[in-house]
Amino acid sequence: MAKRNLPTQEKETVITPKQIARARHEGKARRQIMMASGVLTALVVVILGVGLVSELIVKPGQPVATVGDIEISTAEFQNRVRLERGQTISLILQYAELLGVEQVYGIAAQLDEYETIGEQVLDTMVNEVLIRRAAAEIPLTVSDEEVSIMLEEREAYYRSGTPTPLPTYTPWPSPTPITRTDTIPTPFPSITPRPSPTVVTQSAFEDLFDQRLRSMETDEETYRAAVEMQLLVESVRAWLMEAVPLEEDQVQLDMLLFAARETADEYLVQLEAGESFDALVSQVRADPDSEGIDVTSVLWTPFVELAADRGITVAQSAFALAADAHSPVIESGEGEYALLHVTGHEQRELSSSIQSQREDNLYTSWLEGLLESVAVEKHEYWRSRVPRTPSLDPRLLIPTPTPEG
């Protein structure tokens, strides 16, 4: 009888105690690695979280300067620096279009002076804290409506209609002579209105305004605050000038300046002998050998400005003279001697340039007084927090090649 092949029974796997111990050891090691990885991951997350909290929450709220009890935060400072850089870039591009890119390289290079820009902005913000506080005590305020109107008009949007253009006058013609000795004047010159500005609609203004904010990489709140301050400063300056008289005693004069006293005495002898001052001036200008002698004229000027420009001795001598009178020889300062001829002396309105200069001086003195009245502390870490954006694309300042003829 043939043998039957019975199925081979699989050999049972036997796990030894040594293998069990090794498996336990490896499992424990894996658990420890997983725990360590988890701890490390958690630590990285915590570090990143702390960094983000520091950069996004803590630092922006830290003050870069303190003015009395008012803090200027890092976020406010950085927003203003970006606005300043954005406005500078906008001006550079405007001037480049008008004057050529070669004319704006120097201004563009200033954008790389990060700390200088930051310091200027920080000083301005310190001043603004003081100006706001002082203006509130006067009291002077700027409404949201006034800010909105200025922002709109910057983009040529006029909510009340297009402003009437100011007229320009054609030059006044010379009289037309006829055969007789009298003349018949040419008819009055025509008045040519200035071209009306390109006016935009409210919808177009909103688009232009959004574009401006994006180009300057700033937000509306920062931009409005800067415009509000500009209007407030204008109000303060106007308020300061209310107490300043617009008319004052003034003189205008011609001056002969000499390097040597002996030469000045010689000219004085000619004046006292009856020679006119105008004749002496003409004599000096016509003589190529009149070295050491200078001729200058001063237009209508008050005492203070004349003293600042020409010295106290010249001012005192000039204001002691009546119109069409001359002075004795005086020492004008810096080793020079002078003869003065006052061509006019009267009470008259200050020129616009003098008014503007006095307004500047008055405002500067007022602001210096505010700075002296309060403690100002600047924290040195502001230097590391000065933004470097927005930046100017250097490709915009590449001169356009001129086509060859």
C-alpha cells in the first residue's frame, strides 16, 4: 500500500526572552524619541510664537520716545517713516519727469540714509506732540471735514465744484506815439484765465486715493494724521502772526563800501563839496581801477533785518537819516568802511518775504519754548527699527536714451 503525503505542519515561531527584552527596549527608545521630538517641536513653536508676539505685538507697542507723559510707539514711528519715504519717492519721480533723472540723483541717494530719515521723523513727531497740546490750549483745532477736503483737492476732486481759475494778465503795452507830442495809450490788456485743473469725479478720487496709499505703502489713518498736523501748524503760524504788525518804519539805501578809511574820507570830501551820491556810484562803476570799493543797494528794510544783515552800526546810522541824506564815514564791520545814502525812509507795509521770515522766526522760537518746557526721552533702540521701505526702483532713474538724428 502506497504511503500518503501528509501536509507538513508549520513550525511554530518561538519568541525568546531575549527578543522580548529587545522589543521592549526598542519600543521604549521610540517613545523617548517621539517625546523628545514633540518637546522640541513644541519648543520651536513656543520660540516662534514668542518671536511673533514680540515682533507683532510687543515691539510695535513699545515707545521709541516719550514726551512728558505721552509715548510715541514703534508702530506710529514706523508708519510715519514709511509715509515720509513714500512722499519723497513721489517727489523724486515728479522732479525726474520735469527736470530729468540726472537732476534727482542726489535726492534719491538720501533714501539710503535710513537713520537720518528716522531721526528727522522722530524729531518731527516729538514736535507734533507739543504742538497738539499747545494748540488745544489756545484753542485751535482741525476738523475731519477740513482734512478730507485737503485730501480731495490734492487729487483734484472738488466737492463744491471746480475752483474759479485765477486770471493772468498780459504785459502792459507801451504807449503808442502819434505825430503830436502827446500819446494815446494802447487799450487795456486782456485778462486770460488760467487753465482749469483737470477735475476728477468722486469715484475717480477714491481710486486715486487708494493708489496713493499703496504707492506710499501707508494707511489712511497715518496719512490723515500727517495732513491734519500740516493744517494745524498753518493755523498756529497764522495765530502767532496776529500780534505782529504788518507795517513798520523802513529805509532803502545805497552804500559805498571801502577797504581803506583814507579812500572813504576822499569820497566824503566830494559829497560835502556838492557831488551827488549817484555821481560817485557811477564813478566807481565806471572806473576799472576802483579796487577796494564796492557798491550795493538795500531795498525797503526794517531796522531789525537791516541790523542782522549789515550790522547794528549801519542800521543805526541809516535810521537816523532822512530821505536823500548821506552819512559820515562809518565802520560797517569786518574791516570795511561805508558811506550811506538813504533814498527812502517811511512807514510802510512789510514785504511778503520779510513777513514770511518773521513768521518762521516766531514759530521756531515758540516751538523751542515748548521743547524747553517738557522732558523728552528718545530710546536708542529706535535706530534698529527704522523701516527701509518703500524703496525707489533704480530702473526708474535710468536716463532714456536720446535717439540719434
